[in-house]
Amino acid sequence: MRFERRAERPAALIMLAPLIAVAVALLLTGGLIAIAGAPVLDAFGRIASGAFGSRLAITETLTRAIPLILTGLAAAVAFRARLWNIGGEGQFYMGAIAVAAISGTALAGLPAFVQIPLLFLTGAAAGAVLLLIPLWLRLRFGVDEVVTTLLLNFVAILFVSMLIDTVLKDPMAFGWPQSIPVDGNATLPAIVARSRLHVGLIIALGLAIVIQWVQARTVFGMQGRAAGLSPAGAAFAGVPLRRTLIGIAVISGGLAGLAGAMEVMGVMGYVTTELSPGYGYSGIVVAMLANLSPLGVVLAALFTAAMFVGADAMSRALAVPSYIADVTVSVALLSMLVALFFTQYRIRR
């Protein structure tokens, strides 16, 4: 028995792969819930109701999905060009702290229609810079960006921790390590009254559509795809690899930085080292579940957000650890990787 590479990847199998991965993850998670001594169907029902069972639940799920969409897009854009950006977490924090620093000082008092776009650009630029450093090391010295982007996550978080304990520390926080708050005019408008759901959702959805169009309909999108499929072949065909990868890095890092900016401007209002529950790393899972499709990222982010929000509600009701959501998402990723393998290979005797 051996594995044989398929001449063509069946479109139906590619579309079914995420559904199979989610089904396998839920099946295995059900086994873990049963081992914990809780009724499986009741637990899944409480996860669903906790994520979508009320107005508050729906808005919280959508609010949690916003940074997951953006970090998922950041990973999908980079991975399609084989730029292995594992640094979404650090880029998220750099975008967040840049917004807090600028909004509370240089841009304080500016009207919202001026300040908000400038802060978006600031957050995106901070995230992009943190990815351009590993890309430069790769292009100049051949350093593996998996290592450098991963290590820069810790550097970025420690840098943010230093800032919120010193120059950017809020003097009104009673000694708690948090940054100065963003200016009142920098707060993102809410979509639904008396909820945390903000216009960042509309922007994230719009960006997913734009990126899908760019990848499918523009020269730059084709160049990025060619760079990922075969760098040597793309260079031989005249694709400017260095310029293409720089553009990809700016977009990918910018999206992760924008996620951090929106989280500060729309949800928290200030920066702490607990700002992200792992959005940068979860974005990688979201991108893989979506098979690197920008529109698929939206659905994968919604599933991931629903699991996290719903698992919290289920945990309170049934005394089952909420970490079951992390297990579900992780198993879904592993299942997706196996499913993608079988879209490219078949078993032969």
C-alpha cells in the first residue's frame, strides 16, 4: 500500500474537507465531554445557545469573530505565497500599542472622521514593520521566517509590557499595568446598541471580499500565487519575487496590526498584556480551516468564535472545562491537515 499523488485535486473533496474536519472535531470532542461526565447532546446544545441563543450571545460571538477574521486573513495571505507568518500575535500587539500611544498623545482631540482612519493606518503600519523584519532576514541572509516571526511574538509582548509599565502607563489605573486609554473620538461606533459589536465587523468583511477579488482577478494576486506554487518558476517567468513578497508582508502584517487596533478602539479602550487570548495563533487555525480562502476565513472565524463563546456558557452550566473549545479547534486543525493531504494523495495497493 502506498500514497500516490493525484493528477488533479477534486473540487468536491476540497469543498468537503473543512466540513469533514469540523465533523471529526465535534465527534472527538463529544467523546471528551462524555468522559467528563456531562450529557453530550445537552453540552452541544448549550454551546450553540451560548453562541447564538440570544441577542447578547450573537453580538458577543460576532465581536469575537472580528479579530479572528483579520488575523485569519493575515495568515491566509502570507501562507498562499509561502511566507510563513507565525507572528500574528506580536503584530496584533504592536498594532494595538501603536494606536494607544498615538491616540492618547499626538492625535488626541482630533475629530473621529480624521482620527479613526489615521489610527487604522498606524496600527497596520506597526504590524507590517514587525513582519518586514523577518522577511528582510530571509531575503538577505536566508533566515527561516518561521523561527524569526515566532520569536518576535515574545519580543513584541515583552516590549508592550515594558511600555505599559513605564511611559504609556495609565496613572489612573491604580497601579494596574495598562496603557493610557485611547481618545474618546477614536472609539469605533457600535453596530448594535448596548453591545460591544462595532463597525470593525463590516470593515473585516469588506477586506475579505477585497482580498478574494485581488487574489483571483489582479496581476499582483496571480504573482503572489505563483510565488507560493513555485518560486523558481515564478522568477523564470518574470515575476518580481522580492517586490511581491514585500507587498504580501505589508498586507499580512498590516491585517494583524489592524486587528489589534480594532480591538483597542472597539472593545477594550486600552492595552494590557491580556488583550489577546491568542488571536494571532488562532488566526493560523482559521486560515487553515478555510483552506487559505479569504471568504472561507469568515466562516472559519465564525465557527471558532462560536466555539469559544459557547464553550464558556456550557462550562458555567455543566461544570465542563471551557478548554474544550481549544481542544475542538485544535482537533479541527489536525483533521483539516489530514483532509487536505487526501485531497492531494490517494491510497494505492
